[in-house]
Amino acid sequence: MRHLRAWLQRYRLARLESFESDPPGRPPQRSPERPRGLRIPGCLTSSTTGAFADKRQGRTARGIPRPPPHFGETLLVQFRAPRPVSPPKLAPALAAALDPTAYCETPVYNPDLCPNMIAAQAKLVYHLNKYYNEKCQARKAAIAKTIREVCKVVSDVLKEVEVQEPRFISSLNEMDNRYEGLEVISPTEFEVVLYLNQMGVFNFVDDGSLPGCAVLKLSDGRKRSMSLWVEFITASGYLSARKIRSRFQTLVAQAVDKCSYRDVVKMVADTSEVKLRIRDRYVVQITPAFKCTGIWPRSAAHWPLPHIPWPGPNRVAEVKAEGFNLLSKECHSLAGKQSSAESDAWVLQFAEAENRLQMGGCRKKCLSILKTLRDRHLELPGQPLNNYHMKTLVSYECEKHPRESDWDESCLGDRLNGILLQLISCLQCRRCPHYFLPNLDLFQGKPHSALENAAKQTWRLAREILTNPKSLEKL
């Protein structure tokens, strides 16, 4: 409005100057006659609507500001009667897609076809729920049966270990139909965490020099004799994870020969970790560990990210109070490094924190579907993928979609597709960052050919689910 007043003022002054400059008694000079039409003062003549819009707004097509038009120039707008337009003829498939009552067997993916898109999404959710009820529940039941069978053998072995060495007390207890400390790596591979009693004052040292690991050091060297694990403390005051694991491995090997299941269980050789092979079908890794509650590692201090509203402050407080575990196991990030602290390092694990974060909505159902798809179609040579990769990507998807409404049952298909596409990206980049420890790459040590093969297979799987949800019946 301010510019319009200024232009009108200039227009009046220009008109006055033109009248004053004309000789007396002579009419003012006017432009030659133009075709009749509607004249709009103060606008530039344009032949195309797009250019007219740009010039009318005082900008060129590139967005560069233009000077205001000179007054006196006019735009001629010709009014013509609109031509009768016959309704367009739609193809049968397009006409059916536009019909809200129609349900296409093969959806036409066009953002303008809202009814069809809603129908396609509902169809995908229907088949995913069917897949969960049939395939995922059957997988859960089979794994639960295997776990009971495996835990009987492991419990018997650990009882023999406790007889030989009372410091290694079995913590494999069943609570609410689940075993505390047991993680399912695959339907035939499990990990049992054996929680140790930590007597003695140790400082938790997490300076980032060992990605994914930390060390325990005596706070006062004079209190060495007060520690329950005095013989596993190095001269520098570190509690050696490898020394404890080596001692535990010797005890388990002796217990296997004495237990009542010695005919069906044997130790896995050529590894520093404690692994049992049961009935030549299942592999169970038993890992000594310390449970750290009420503290949070410095290497994970960036979490939660300040600009992401998920999870809420109450959930964050619960997770940090839950703490983490320190495991005595081989760490791939330290492979090949000649570090003096390598044998003393303990691996950080956040199993309980991750389980607590993924409660609510369709998160658990989404993870169960991903695990089932991995077991059935992504069990590939080189073992590029395991269930923990899927669990990690679900956590990242929670950050991308922080609202609880994003995890409603109706959004199950969108969340699954997003995670599969993210998995393809990670496989192609050959990097999958740990959720709490982003400097730790979960693909480290995996063969590049295996990751490339997994990316191709995951892409085929995602494309099949997205374009033909009914294919889940055969997947």
C-alpha cells in the first residue's frame, strides 16, 4: 500500500509536468490509439501468465527483485468467452482408482488418488498384522521352547561352576516368563549374561579412547586386598576383563565334563569367549558381566539429543537410572590394536535401556516383524545382519518419528518401510552406528561383499512388500 501511494504521487506529478510542458492552447499529447480492452495503469504488458505474475510481483523468473514499473504503461487484457471443454476420458484403471468404493488388487501409486492410497495403506497393515499373528507368533513360540531347553542345560553347567568357584554365582533366573540376562541373537544362537558381585571400590573410566568399551580401575591401590577379584587386578590397578573370562572358561570346561548333560553339550574351541554347543544345533555364549545402575557413561552423554522431543524427560530418567552392563567379551572395535588396555577393557551394553525405550505403540510388533524377516530371508553368508541391527534401527526410527501417534497400529506399514530403507542405506554405506555410542560401528569387521549382498536382498524384500503386500503370505 505504501508503494501504491508513492506511485500515485509520482503519477500525478508526471501528469502535471506533461501539462505544464505543453504549449498553451494545445491539447496534451497522447499515445496512439490501441485496441480496445481493459487498461490497468501501472502494469507491464506481458504475453504469458507466468511472466506477468513474476513482473506483477516485482520479480523475475530467477527471483531477482525488479524495479517498479513506470506509470503510464498499460496492460491490455482481452476478454474472450471460454471454450466448452468436454470432460476428460479416464482409463478404466484410473477411473476405478478414483472410485472410493473400489479396492484395487494392484494399487496405483499416485498422490492425487487419496482413496486408493488409503486403501493401499490399510491393505499393507492388514497383511502385516496377519504376518505377525501367523509367522512372528510361531517364531516366538518356537524360540521360547528352545530357550527352556537351552536354559536347563546352561543352568546345570553353571551350578557345577558355582560348586568349584563360589564367586561365579548363576544369575539365570526366570521372571515373568522370561530369563533375566538372556538375549536372542538368532533362533539358534543365544547369549547369557552372568552378573558378578563387585566387591571393592573401582572407578569407571570412560575417556573415549576405546570405542564401545570402558575400564575399571581401583580408586586406591592400597585397597587392592579388599577386592573380591584381587588376583584379576593388573599392576596398573585395572580389573582385567580377559583374565576373568579366561578363568571362567576353565571352570566351564571342567563343569561340562561333570554335569548331567555332558552327552549333549560341548565347548566351542578356537575362541577366548565361553561358548557352548548344545545338541549340535544351538550355540550359547555365557558372558561374565557387572551391572552398573544409577550412573551413565560419558561416551553416551550426548543422549538424548536436545532438538528431538523423544523420549520424554520421565522416560529418559528411567533409562539412565536403569544404567548399563559391562561385559567381558571380545570387542570388534579393538581387533588388531596393540593396546595395553585391550585386555582390561569391558564392553558397554545397554540391553535393558533399549528394551525400556521401545515400549508402547507398535514398536515391539515392528521389531518382531523385522526379526522374522531377517531370520527367514536375511540369514546370509558372512552373517552381515543380526537382530541387534534391527533393534538399533527401530530406536533411530523412534527419533525420526517422535510422536506417539506415529506409532499407532495404522502406521505400522510406514514405520516398517522406513526402517527397511534405512537398513539399505546403512548397508550401502557400510556403516551402522550404535544408538547410544555413535562412534561405534556395528558393521565393523563385516565383509564388504556380505554387506553388499545383504543390501540387494533387503531391497528386493522392501520392494516386494511395498508393491505387493499380499506377498507377505509367502515371505
